[in-house]
Amino acid sequence: MGIIYELKRHIKHIVPPVIAICLLIYFVYHFFQGDRGVHRWLQLRQEIRTSKSLLEETEKNKAKLELKVLKITDENNLDLDLLEEEVRKTLNYGTKNDWVIYNHP
């Protein structure tokens, strides 16, 4: 009976720190590896940087295309060379004196 009493007394003193350590390990793990942890935060920051650079590139392309459209559609300042170039490219038309250089990306 004395051994069981001593065992119960030791368990009362050991269980709370063990539970506290387990909870601490759980929270520290999820702080770094969880869905909203540090690791995921770093991944999201990298995705944001990539998306911003893609957005900048797309906006540059959009500005170039808008300028091209403006040159073709503006009646007062119509760029006939650009219009002819686009027509030839679209219709796949050329004369026998034209040189065709294919530039594949």
C-alpha cells in the first residue's frame, strides 16, 4: 500500500510538466510548420514577389500593345508602316522582293 501511495504522489507531480511540455512542442511545431506558420508565410512572400514581377511584365506588354493600337487607329497620326506590317503578318502576305526572317522564341 505504501508503494501505490508513493507512485500516485509522484504521478501528481510529473503529469502537469509532461502535459505542458507536450503542449509547448505542439505549438512550436505548428508555429513553424502549420498552415499559417512561418514556413508557409515565407512561401507566400515568394509567391507575391513572383506575381508582382509577372504583373510588371504584363503591364509593360499591355502598354506596348496599347501604343501599337493607338498608332494604327489614330486617324490624325496613322502609322502606315506599322499598319502594313500588321496586315502582312496577319494575312501572311508578302511580295517576291521581301525577305522573311523567322524568329521563333
